[in-house]
Amino acid sequence: MRLMHLVKRFLVVVANMIAELWMGFYRRNSDFYDKHTSESKSKTGYYVFVVAAAVIAVGIVGWMYNRMYS
């Protein structure tokens, strides 16, 4: 059950990052990310969570941009 909760939070963070990258940085509220990543048990886990979400979000936005404008 804990894994599913973590996956759900991860997907929400990735979706929010994609929306911010695609539509612009209109919502620069770090409280959103802090709330969704607060369950990490270690600092390393927190960084892995955030970096993985950012890499996936940038990859998806790059792929969407490439599909639309190429």
C-alpha cells in the first residue's frame, strides 16, 4: 500500500512539472512539491524522487515539443 501511495505522489509531481514546463512557470510555489515529497525517509531518497520526476517531466515535454513542432 505504501508503494502505491508513493507512485501516486510521484505521478502527481511529474504531471505538475509537465504542466509548468509546457504552460510556463506561473505557479512557483515550492510548498506543493514539499507536501508531496515529505514522506521520503532520507535526504537521498528526497533527491532521487525530485531528480527522477524532473528528468521524466523534461523528457516528456521534450518529446511532446518534438512531435508537435518537427
